Amino acid sequence: MAVRSNLMWLTLALSLFDPTCSAGPVRQRAAVPDGFVAAPYYPSPYGGWEDSWKESFAKAQALVDKMTLAEKTNITGGSGIFMGKACVGNSGSAYRVGFPQLCLQDGALGVGNTDHNTAFPAGITTGATFDKDLIYARAVAMGKEFRGKGAHVFLGPSVGPLGRKPLGGRNWEGFGSDPVLQGIAAALTIKGVQEQGVIATIKHLIGNEQEMYRMYNPFQPGYSANIDDRTLHELYLWPFADGVHAGVGSVMTAYNAVNGSAASQNAYLINNLLKEELGFQGFVMSDWLSHLSGVASALAGLDMSMPGDTQIPLFGGSPWKFHLTEAVLNGSVPVDRLNDMATRIVAAWYQFGQDRDFPAVNFHSYVEGEKGLLYPGAVPASPIGKVNWFVDVQADHAQVARQVAQDAITLLKNDDDFLPLSTKSPLRVFGSDARVDPKGANSCGSRACNRGTLGMGWGSGVANYPYFDDPITAIKKRVEDVKLYDSDNFPLILNPKPTDDDVAIVFINSDAGENSFTVEGNHGDRDKDRLSAWHNGDKLVQKAAEKYKNVVVVVHTVGPLIVEPWIDLPAVKAVLFAHLPGQEAGESLANILFGDASPSGHLPYSITKKEDDFPDSISKLVKEIIGQPQDTYSEGIYIDYRWLNKQGIKPRYAFGHGLSYTTFNHTDAHIKIVNALSSPLPPARQPKPDVPVLSTEIPPASEAYEPAGFKKVWRYIYSWLSKSDADKAYAVGISGDKTGSKTYPYPAGYSTVQKSGVNVPAGGGQGGNQALFDTILQVDVTVQNTGSVHKGKASVQAYVQFPEDSGYDTPIIQLRDFAKTTELAPGNSETVTLKLRRKDLSVWDTKLQNWVAPGAEGDNGRSKRYVVWLGEASDKLFTRCFSDTLVCERGVEPPV
């Protein structure tokens, strides 16, 4: 019986001890800096009032009404870590009424912990394509694979972290350091996955911008991400709003605290922002082993506990399950809160058609062989049975994966058009990153090592490679005269000796991942090697540049690197950032190196000349070792290119930068008004229509009784109570005795009266007030390939410049949309369309608690001027279009 190597992450549990009583109140919050507040917001809003979800909620409510109390509490929590028959997360079930155990499965770039799957390029690679069609195609393929494996819930996409800190460990799981890039990519990913009948999970809500000190333990709370209201809305909540607008079925909370309150029980975050303002209709789950409390988290809006355990797992304990059953019976948790939790979960199951012909789970996350432990956490008491059917779900998805990897490759430098290479050139290849890990592509569990070509970071966001197409193999297919120096140390003797015709290709990388693992001294974040290449990569490039006249540098990386040690060396002719290509690292790169395709990737972040070009709040990691670490977002809305532009700091390569083998010209730009901005504020929100009516009556204790004669699996988490415990809790509940030992001290501001929603004016539908998503401006521009040799794809990026007299402090420019052409032959052209929504032209007003468009028509009937800039990077803008005169100009001085 073979156990999958990723079981090593069980050691994570040793760092998660938490003394908080499962069903008791959460510990008192630590003090946070003045001005950062997680205000109470109760009760948790019901779902089911939004039109596109009404039918699913009606079905769900009918099914939930048939469930017993224990069945309802059972489906709101997992069965325990390593305690399901298959997946990283396994919900409880209610088979009596036809509701199955749900399979929740990693990872963000493919089906994790299994076989016969595709290891797609990472999110950061996908973002670098700036190609909406490819982002969507990747999502469709991923959704098909999750469904094919029988996984109900895809634990992605990740938009938190946003990428605020270049050193952050999990930035690579998301799409780039800009809220609009993240939001568009997340919405397309959700659409593609959910169209296959799989529930997507947008994560991590919110502020998980570094890995170190993210988690609560007995000695120290997880860090508090202290984010002001405007910054929260305009940056970090923005992609979640786009995801909710796309109809996402699930949201995962973060490990850390936000403004002093743990994200998994933060009523302001879940009840107010997510469920009230954004109108989220699906269910909210905790991240794994981050669930800190019982009643407090239920009241704060959490709907599902994953994987079900307390922070010390594998003892059969849980913050919910049987404790939640008890809390409902004794009146601590209102019955309607439980009914809403269960209904949201079942509604998502109906919403995506999982009640109809959904495949059974056919793999096991922790067993490699055909047969094995059904419940690995119950060893040695677990029964053994068939757990793997080895279903191949790859289809032709390698083609999609290869296209994403190829179109993401970003050409940073190409002196004298040195690339593409001739297949006749003698090639001398340096660096272990050029070839697959000699111990096997999957030899390190959760990819928690850095050997060979870096195809993905490490942690829960990975997938197993079905095979690994490495660069050196693809290069050798094209070129006869190739010599690989398979070392990260430059050789003392070069054989053959360098000649003027030789081309040295130097492979370097930089890795990062989840804090569950430490890799070569890096604790998830890049805290040891920082923004330098690993394995003395900078020195390897410098040495190669001393010996060879022509050097090409290929970089596989989780994020930005400081390239100053070698970027200006005369011998360094070209630099390619290949990001994290997944399984298709070889052919995708070779196609670019040898000119089968022209590079069309663009940086999804800025590359600065030094780390401290950003303020300490961005460039440094929080490392307090006493008390709760405070990660205060003192830079506000100014991250990445926004900060650099404001400070007048020129990066080495700006956000959006990317060269091609050909040239493009933007011509014939036109701007038009699609919907007029007749008012600075969107239309007033109306009360929520047709809100479901949920029962508030405490059910009889008998609905919680443990069945007579039932044989339990050791360590499995159940929702039943003994008859005596159920009867005692019920007696307290129906008596209304608030002095009893089982009642709960409710937080300040607690209420059980549902709100109409008009108290939150920015709400009104999925993602917020639906007028925010109306297209206001449309810009059409024709892109022509003006080169004479190479075909190529062009990216057009649209940035908005707010009116100078807007009354608000706004970044000089902000990305608002992007488009990519198809492959254009020399001389050919194509017209692309870019759209700006009301929200894209608005700022968050903290006093009005609403989105305000400062350029809208005033009392005089005149609107102020927005400028829409078009270009191929944030620092390469060629055309500007005015919203008031509807005139577009080319060849003008850009604002940055």
C-alpha cells in the first residue's frame, strides 16, 4: 500500500495548537493601531434573494426542511483531516434525504494529490498572458478535470494574496499585483470552472499578503492585516467583488486577522462586506484548520468548517459538528442561522447541477495504490478498500497548458534583436533549472524543494506532474550542438572552449510557497533569498557573461527578481521570464527561443532596481515575535506601479512590460459613451426582494440523538449527541434561561433581526450595486503588425486617469481593462475593444460608504474629464482618449 508523499504536510498540525474552547467565545482581540476597525455586523444575511439563485435556493430549502438537526450540522463541517474517503476536504452528508458528501479539492493550478491530471501553468503565469480567451480556456479544462475526478468543489481561484509584498510566498497562485488583472482573471476562471458543474472557491478573504505568522497558535495570534476602508474596497476586496459578480459558489476565509479580528469569525468581513454589500449567495468556508471558535464564527457568517477538526486535529474534536448541534439546541446559535448555513451549501450543489449525474469520487488524496486505507487518519483502525480508479482526465488539455505557458513568456530585453536563435548556433546551457528534477518531477511532496526546472511553487496550490517536458530536452530536439553544464556553479573548465559563435543560455529561478514548509531556509515567503535568484543564480549569469559574448537568461520565478547584478552586462543580450510553466516548460520555451512563435507575455508586476524602492510596509515582512504581529497597510492604495509612479521612481521593468520579435502600431482609436454618468452615485439600492423565510424554532432533542448500535470510525467527526447531552441542551434552549452554563455571551451589536440591505447603499446584487458593472466608456483601437518578418500577438492595456479636480487622491493611472489580438502576420491588423465600467471610473467614499464617480455630470449638466490611456505597458502608453470630447490622440506625452 503506497501512501502519497504529500502526507508530510501533516506536520503542519503541530504548529496549529489553539486553546480556544470549541463552542465558547473567542479570545479577546489584541490591540490594533488606531483607525483600523472590524465593526460588529449582525445578523448574518440570508441568501436566496438574488434572481439567478432563487430556483436553487427554493430546491435547497425544501431539501433542508426534510433534514434533522444532526443532518444539518453534519453538512456544515468536514469529517476530519485525513478522515474522508478521498479528498483534502470531505463534508458531512445527509444521505437519508439524498445529499452526498462533498469532495473539496486542491489545487489552484490543477487537481491536486492525484494522477492522470494536467499540471497547468500557475496563476501568475496565466496572468502574464494578458489574454482573456486563454484564461478562460485554462479554466474550462481545469473544470473538466475536477469534474472527471468527482470533485465537487475546486479550491480556487486565489486572489488573496493580491501581490502587495514582492516577498510574499503565495503570490504565484494569483494572477498579478493589480486588482483589475486579478478580478478579470478570477471571474473568467470562475466562469470556466463552474460551467463544467464544479463549484469554484475564491480565496483567501482577505489580507493574507505574507505567509510567516499567518496562523493562530497557543503562543501567538496570527498577524492582523490592518487595512483602511478605502484601500480594502479599491484593492483587496475588488477581485472578490468581480468573483461574486461572476456567481462564484464558495468563498474561503484567510488564516490571518483583519483589523484585529480573525478572518474566519470576522462579522464585518463576512456578514457586512461579503454577504450584505457584495450580495454573496454561496457558502463561506474556513481555510484548513483555521477555524477558531464555535458560536462566534457561526454568528459571524461562516457556513462550513474545513476540514472539520479543532486546531489540534485527529482527536475527533471539532468547533462545530456535535458542538454546533448542542449550540443550536441550547439556543446559543439561532436555528435560522443554521438553516441558512445548510441552505447555502445545498443551494450551491443545486446551482451547478450536481444533483444530476455528477461522477463519483474516483481517487484518494493520500493513497497512491488501487487499495488502501479508507480513513488514513484512523490508522490502525481504518478499514481497507479500493480507493483509486486511475481515471485519466487529461484529454487534450496539454495543448491549453502549453499555449498558456508559451504566451506568458515575457521578453524583458532583446539587444539588437538577438532572439530568436538559429538552430545552427552552438548552445552552451548552464544551470540545474534547465532540466527536470533528477529524482523525479514529483519527488518532493507538495513540490517543497527546488531541484530542476521550477514549474510551480510549493504548498497546497500544486498538482502532480503527469510528466515533465523540460527545457533541455526541447532544446536538444532542435539543435545538434548543445552542451549542458548541469550545475549551479560555473564550471572550472569549459569543454569545448567558448567561441564567438557560442550562445550561453543560463537558467536561474526563485521559489516560494506555503508556510507549511521551509525550503532552503525560506519559510514560505522569500525571507532568506529575498529577491535574488536562488542557488547563486546571479553569480552564474555573471560568470557566463565573462566567458561568452552572447548570453541569454531564462528565469523561472514566482515573482519579481532584482536583476541589477547582471542586466546591463554587454554580453547579456536577452532575458526571458518564463514564470511558472507547469508541465509544459520545454516546448513552450523552445517555441519562443527559436522563433516558432513571438513572445507576447507581459509582466503582471513591476521589477524594481532595488527592494527598498517600495516602502517598508511593502518591501519587508512582519516578524514580531511577541504579541500579535501587526501588518499595517500604511501605503494605502499605492502598491506596485501605483507607488512607483507617485514617487517618481523608475523601475527596471514596469508593470505590463513585454517585448515582441515584431512591432505593432495602434491606430484609429475611437471612444464612445455607452451609458451616461448622469450622477456621481449609482442608483439607490432597493430592499432585498423575496428574502426566504427560515424557521427559528428549536427542533426536538431527538433530532440529535446518536443512532443506537451505530459503529463509529475512530477519529471521524460526527454531529450527533448522546441522548442525555441532547436533552440537557434542549432544556436550556426552550427555557430561555440566559444564565445557564451552556449559553453564550453575545458580542456588542448582536441582533437576530434581518436587515433589508438599504443600510448598505453599495449593495444590491452579486458583486454590489449592479449599476457598478454597467459599461460607461468603450474604446476601440486597431492594432497592426508593422514588422516584416515575424507573426505576433499584441496586448493592449487600458489605464484610466481620473479628473484632476476630482476631489480625491487617486493614482496617476490605474489599469482598467486589457485585450489581446490573435496572431497577426506582418502587415495584418485587428480591432480590439476595451470597456470601462462605472466602478472603473469610481472611488470608494468612506463617508458616503458608496462608490462615487467624480467625473459624472454635475448640477451644470457637464461632466469632468477622464483620460483613458492605451498602450502595451504601464510606462509605454501611446494613445489617450478623452471622456468629455470623445477625442483620441496619438503620439502625446504619457503621464508617467
